[in-house]
Amino acid sequence: MKLCRQVSIESPGPPGHECVFSFSVPVPETPPEGCRVRVVCAGACYRPRRSLSTSSEEASPAHGVRDSALFAGFEVAGVVESVGENAVGHHPWGYAEFVAVPDPQHLIPLPSEVSLSVAAMLPSGALRALSTFREAQKTNPRKLLVVGTGGLALWTVRIAQCLQPELQVTVASLRDEGFLLAQASGVNVVQWDEDLYEKYLIERTVDACSGPVDAVIDYGTTSRSLHRSLQCLSDGGVALLSDEVAERLVPKFAAKAKEHRQLLQAVPKGSVQQLREVVDLVASGRLEPPPHAVFPLDEAPQVVARLSTSDIPGRAILRKFQLRALDLQGMSAFSASQCLCLRHRLRLSCSCCCAGACYRPRRSLSTSSEEASPAHGVRDSALFAGFEVAGVVESVGENAVGAPPVGERVCIYPFDDLPQGYAEFVAVPDPQHLIPLPSEVSLSVAAMLPSGALRALSTFREAQKTNPRKLLVVGTGGLALWTVRIAQCLQPELQVTVASLRDEGFLLAQASGVNVVQWDEDLYEKYLIERTVDACSGPVDAVIDYGTTSRSLHRSLQCLSDGGVALLSDEVAERSCSKVCSKGQRAQATTSSCTQGSVQQLREVVDLVASGRLEPPPHAVFPLDEAPQVVARLSTSDIPGRAILRFLDIN
């Protein structure tokens, strides 16, 4: 059997996240009534998951997807390699060097003026852009707003200039590089800086468009983007979205759009006839393709990673010279199989019974762009970096001093040179890192202490150094819930307010008996800040922010009194602090990162729980085999409280 290589692309996630995997597949047979094509070039697109339309936007993928630098599609160009016996017609397209095309009507012959690298951009990018613009033309617009500066947006701008040159086109850029790229197209450009107030962004966009526009083509994938677009749209106007995300976003804004007689419409990928039209426009020279770069197929992982952070101007084309196939599959903000490494290791000293579902931080995380940061469960602290293990001492080294005896129940302090993942047996080089567990502390509860409770205690101790009377905690995941309970235990007179980033978190935080304010991302930034300050009865003395975006920290600083302190995890402090440090300096506020905590603090947490003074937050125990599903649910904040993975029967 003849084989070719297949490359499967999964979630790009943050920079450095491995998402391209290779394996072999059979070369397809030539269909009797079709053709087999040798593909030379393929546009770097992904195949959408069936569940994408119903997934939460917080779990939507990286910034390059929201910006349309990386989009769903299937783009290839090549040469007919063989024709079926009963075939009528010629010239296929597909995503492999050998692709079976059952219907020759789906093959578009290429004029000599169209290179294969350019042709590989047409079947999804240019076709979808043309289909969308044709829909916009039905409203006879005089002013058009295009949201995004990736491949789809650039195609749309050039098609508009080609087919309706008198149309006033404005581009809303979601990134600095895109601003320059859009300006090069000779259209109005307005930058949507996410650190600015929502009301100001909308006013600035309307000014750039010389008033409300007649049509919006929004290549964003979030309700925030669509909400902003609708504020720039005139009464009776139309907002066009890709069919990939319309099912999720349209119901949220249907009532608001109806009030202003605005039409929200999904646009399909386009027809075969429209693809022929695009080919003819490019061949005639009337339509100039956007910038593109050609990369060898072997560089697909790097290409997708760069596209997911909008790091490649224009489009990216993968070129093949050998027998290969490419299957680009759907994307999510998190790939569960990549977040948690579960490998069996050499049986050493401590048998692991329970482990808290945490992830190991990537080395590049501190320098990665927040737009490529992972899913909502991470921003909300439902899923956080750490190493949480509780188990039983299985054996003790010959030269160990002060080690717990065999059979002792312990939890493990996260020491340096930790294993790359959780395993049934863990070697602990220093017995000081083993914390014996009193009988009052179960192993499932103990598995929540070494990272979640410890980090929360360490952070709260730092906040206490400022003698705060009012504290704001941002997030309602595991870290935030631990922080609230520790604050109530150690300083009950402290006024604590929780900023919830999701509906379910609002109810969970309310159950803790503290003030709760919901940060609804669809509301104006200024209103959110005012509502938070009101809930806190004025500016607070300290903020513990478990968010992972500069927007979250920017909002927190607006709620902080002069001279206050904002504490965030060391995992994201380097990136977020540098973006907002000047604002903090003007208000004489301090932004500080907190480390995981000390061995002594872990002992303190164990004692507090054992004594009953500190009640653990809600948690659920899952079999180890369900780790992928558990991490996926945590990444969308779908599990209330903490999740524990059980290796063995706890008894």
C-alpha cells in the first residue's frame, strides 16, 4: 500500500505550543468519475470542529484566529495526476499531494497568469471574502467597516476596492502590525486598543468612518467585537459574520439588533461560480492578491504558531514537493492532551494517589502575547500552573534523614526539577518536601494544597503587609476561592469583594458570603469600573488579580486606591506589569508578583485545614483516565471549584 504523510494541526494555543503532528495515511485511489490531484501548494487554514459554533467564546482560540490571520478553510492548488475512467471534466483541488476529487465540477482550471502559490489562497480566503462582500453589496452601502487585518480582511479590502472603488472602507485593526498592513492598502484605519475604554473606542471608530456605517464585515470571533461593531452601525444596517461563529454570536445580539432594525447575517463560504469569478479577477490583474509567503511543509508547526499570534503579514502558503498529505483539523484554546502529561515512570519513593489538575507553565509564557493566552478557565484561575500531589510513602532511601516512614500519608511540596507530568510513583530527593498529613485531612483534599492553597496563602500574606481594610479578588476559579476562604479565616474583619468573570462563578462566589460584582465583558469599561468601585464601597487597598490579560489588570488598577498594591501570579507578572506599570506609577500603586510559597507555608495550610479553621473549596474527584475531559472542562470553567485526578483507590 502506497503511503503519504499527513500533518494534523490542533490548537495553536500560546506561542511555543506544539500543535502539528505527523503520521502516515494511504494515498487515495482515483475515483471512477473523478480525479486524483498532486497538490503543490496549500493555504494554511484549519478545519473547524463541529462543536465550534456552540463553544463559549472564552474558549475560542488564539489572537490570529480572532484577527482572521488564521481561519477555517481548505485551500490547495496542484496538478491533475490521474483521471477516473468515467470522469467528465478536469483539474482538482484538495489538501494532499494526492487528493481524490469525486466531482470534476469542483476543479477550477488555472490560467497561466495565476501561479499555484496564489491559487492556493483562493478557494477559502478570497472566495469567502468575495461571498461576504457580495452580500454587503445587496444593501447598497456607501460606508463599510471591516474588522480584522488578517488574510480574510485583506482579501475583503482588495475585493471592495476592485468591485466598488467609490465605497468608503475603514478597517478596524486588532494589533499594531495589522495597523501598518491595513494602512498600506490605502484605506482608513482605526486601531482597537483593548486597553482603552469601550466608549472611547466606539467614538473613535465612528469618527474614523465619518459617522455610522451602512455595513460591517466582522471577522472577529468574540461578542465584544460584535458588540462594538453594532455600536458603529447605522439603523437599518447589516453586520456580516462568518457562518463558523454566527450560530453562537447572533442569538446574543438578536434583540439589540432588532431595536435598531439591524440585520445580523451569516455568510457561507461561497459557490463554485464565485470561485471561478475570483480566479478570473486575479488572472486579469484587476484583483491584486494580498501579501503572502511560501513555506516548506516541514515548517507547518512554526507557520501555524506564527499565524496564531498574527506574526506573519498576509497569508501563509505551505509548499510540497514530495508525496505528502495535509489534514488541518479544528482548533480550541486549549488542547487537553497537551496541557497535562501523564506518563508512567520508574517506581521510586512515593506512591501517588491523588493529583490536582494543574498545568506546567511554558517557558515562553511570560513573553507571549496575551491575545494568544489560553482559555477562559486559565484567565479565571479554574485551571492554573502548579504541581499538586498527595499519596503514600512507598519506600525510603538508605541515606534519608528525617523522612516519613513507609506507609505515611503525605503531600508533596513543588520542589525544583519536578517531573514533566504526573505519574503513579514520584521520586522526592529531599524529605523536607514531604508534608505528613493528619488523619483529619483526606488525600483528595491534600491534593489541592501544594499549589492552589499554598499560592493563595502566599499571595494573601503579601497583601497583609499593606494592612488592607478592603480587598478585591479577581476571578472565581480554584485560586480565587482559596484566597477568599483564607482571607475569611485569617482576617475575618477584612472587607472582601470578588470580581466574577463568568455567570457560574458569580453564584459560586456568592456562596462564600462575600460581595460579588460581575465583570460582563459586553459592558462599557468605564461602567464596569464604576460598578466595581461601588460594590467595594470605594477604591480598595489591595487587589489580588488572577486574570491573565492586561485588560484585567488595567481594570483592577482603576479600582485601587493611591498607594495600593496589586498582586498577580509570577507566571504572568512580567508580561502584564510592563504594559501597565506607568499607570501604576502615576497612582503611586505597586504591582507585585507572588511566588508559589514556602514549605513552612504549606505546613501552615495543612494545619489550618486539619484544625477545621480553613474549609476547602468545592472539589470533585475524577479517574485518571478522564484527564483530557477534565482539563477541557476546566479550561472552559465548566467544573465548579477544583478537580482532582485519582490514580489509585484512596484506601
